[in-house]
Amino acid sequence: MDRNSVLQIIKSNITWDLVIIGGGATGIGAVLEAASRGYKALLLEQSDFTKSTSSKSTKLLHGGVRYLAQGDIKLVREASIERGLLYRNAPHLVKNQAFIIPSYSWWGKPWYTVGLKLYDVLAGKLSLGASVAISRNKTIANLPTVKTENLRGGVLYHDGQFDDSRLAINVLQTAFEQGGFAINYMAVTNLTKDATGKINSLQAYDSENKQSYTIKSKLVLNATGVFTDHILKMDNPGNAPTIRPSQGVHVVLDKAFLPGNYALMVPKTEDGRVLFLVPWYGKVIVGTTDTPIQEASLEPQALESEIEFILKTAGEYLTRAPQRSDVLSVFAGLRPLAAVNKNSQRTKEVSRSHKIMVAPSGLVSILGGKWTTFRRMAEEAIDQVEITANWPHRASITSRLKIHAASEPNGQSNLSNYGTDAALIQKLITEQPELGAALSASLGIVKAQVIWAVRNEMTRSVEDFLARRVRALLLDARESIRMAPETARLMAQELNLPEAWQQQQVQEFTSLAENYLLK
């Protein structure tokens, strides 16, 4: 994953089989799917990979307990299977997370036990473990900070947990290994058509080198998530909106609020959703909200009402209610929900299933979906690309393809989420012992990770590293601000960039990170 090498290939003016626009979960899955079928595929991302929606999930790979409640059996079945496949194919990043639903009513325990038994059945052989009713004492033992007044017991079930941005990078590296290519900071500015009205090339602007390129391609896939309509209007200015953006907010708390390894699931909040409190990298992620948003942006801001809702709801289930001063970081992401009913404001009822559209120009667009089903979405999208281009069908292999660096996790190491790449980072430290020094002792991040990220993960900015290659910004925004100057120094040294670049990077990152802090 060397950016300059990809630029050289783009400059060579080859004709690609497929250009994918969008470097979130959907686009990243699509470039792997296309490359693994033997197509010449290139992915273009306007910012950094997973900059927007795909780095700001609840970090769950789940069938979707609430979709089961809504009766969407097909989506739950599909997501449960995909969760199981990812658990097999990326074991260094996907873990089996036990959840407990505490029950405070006589009917709660049997009701949720029956529902979750169906959840287990839908996953079949790919189930992560059986759902069981547990006693009041066991619920308290596993969730020592849960409110005990009127507690009758709980229901334990299993779902998947992961690191979204780390998985994205490893999937991209897998795509490169399969012959695909991807580049960040390359925004599509125009689509060009031949005499018959079919797209045959696109214009793209490299914001790093301030250069424009014409890229020829037999077909284009629009996988831009919440920005789908922007590309559709580029193709046809008269296109009606297809996406209903919805904002999801999370707050991050110290592990003391939920010690131990169990996650807590609130089955029904006052707005009819579910709320998760999930252990993640030694902290606790609490979320999420579902707020309709008019305008999509790369850096959405959490609303005060969303923050208050999360803290209030969490406080109803914990012995110590979290306060604003306890929040280590707050982050907001947008969901690209496929629009179904213009009049409905209830985004929690908008399906998380996906749909694929084909424009008269040959532009293929994939809308909606969720991280858990990204591989399946990509498979269906490339199937449609083949049909649109009138290519013979090539079978998908991604359901059994191991993701780059896949290995059984080693919980003893802070680098265990790097899988087999951890040994190569250790090799860097052996060669340059100073790189073994802590960049953050509290978050377990060492200097060698910066060098690795620049050389092997297309890291171009301090934000790329602190927000997405490691998750410092999401875990502890103040600590990430403290780390920024040394991160910038190490990156500048590796990329041969001047002092002025370092200063600008620190300033830009600090300004961004302050939005993750509660004033």
C-alpha cells in the first residue's frame, strides 16, 4: 500500500476494468471482491479510508437484535452468516463478545430468551454461542456495576466485536495482494461519457499533490455511502435523493463504569432503539443515537440532546451514572440509509438492508447496508457490475478468503490486533530500539506503529494515524492531542517533510480533536 506507486500506475494512463468511488466499508469490500475475481480494479477515496461513517460504528459485527424485533428475518440471517465468516477470516480483529440484557420485569427474561434463541437458530453453524437465561446473582457477578434494585436476572447472548478502521486497512491490503489498487486523498470531480452516453472515464483531483487526472474505466461503481447522491447528480443533475442520512453518536468512558469482559445491552430506550455499553480497548463505548440529518458531512458533530440521551439512559442501568466530565471522547458518524419514504422521520425503521441501482450511463450505485454485511454487499455489487458490463460471471471467493495478517489473537500483546504484522513491527523495534518507546503508555501505543503506518498503511496525516490506524482519538481525545506533536515529528522524518508541515498538522489535528471533547 504505497501511495506513490499507485500514483505512477494512474499516470500510466491504463484503462481499468472498474473504478470504485468511496473508501468506506462498501468500497473497500468491492475492490477486494473485484480484484479477487481477476479484474483490474482501482478504488478512489476523497479523504482517508473510513474517514467518515465507517470508522465511527459501535464496533459490533452483529445480526441485529433490533432488526429481529422489527421482523426483518432475512437481514438478520444474512448478517449472522457474514459475522461468522468474518470471525473465521479475520480472527485477529473480530472477537466473540458476550452481552447481557438485564431484566427488571417478570416477563423480560423469558421474552428475551425466546427471541435470542431464534437469533441463535438464524446463525446456524456460524453461531458464536448459545443464548441463555441467567440468575440475578450471575447477572450481578458479570456486570458488577449494574443497578440491582428490582433486578430479576438477565439473558446472556453472543455477538461479534471488531475494530472497524483496522479491518478496513487489512481488507485493502488483501485487495492489493489480489492485484487491486486503492488511493486516498483523490476526489472524483467529474464523470465523462462517450457518444452513446456511457461513462468511459472520470476526472479526479489529488489534494496532496494538487494535480488532476483523467482515469479511463470500462465501468464505475458508486460506493460513497452518505455522499451517494453527490455522484448520482454528477451523472445526472436531475436525480432525486436516494439517501436518508442518520446520525449515530457514541461516548467513551473509563473501564470503571463497566469492569470485566461483558457488554450490557439496553433492549428498549425511550426512543424505541437499543443502547449498547461495550468494552473496547480498555474503555467502554456507549451508544448509539439515531437522528435524521439534512446534510452529509465528513465530520458530523454530536448534538447536545444526543449526548444527554446517552448519559441519561446509561445512568438508568448503572450504579454510578456517568457525567459529562467522565466522557473521554465523543464521536458522531452518519448512516447511509436507503431512502424509502420521504415523509417518515423515523430512521430507526428505515431498513439497514442495501440496494443496487444502475443508471442509463452504466453507473452502478450501491446504497445502504452496514459493516457486518459489507462482504456480501460487495459480492452482489460486483455481480451487478458483470451483468451491466456484459462480462461472463466469475465466482466469488471472498467468503473463504483470509484477510491480510489473519492469525489467532494474542491477548498478551498490545500489537495483537496487527495479527501476523505484529512480528514485523517488532522487527522494526529490534532494528531501531528507540521505536519501542511509548507514544502513549496509557493507550499502549509505541513509536514503531507510526513508522509502520506510514510505510505500509498509506498514512498521510497525523489524523490518519491517531484517529484510524490506531484509535487514540476515539479512546481518549485529550491523550491524542498530547501525542500529536511526536506523531507529526516521526511522520515528517519518515516522509521527509519540513517543520512547517509538522506545525500545520498538529494545529489541524488539535482543532479537530477538540470537537471530540465535551466542554
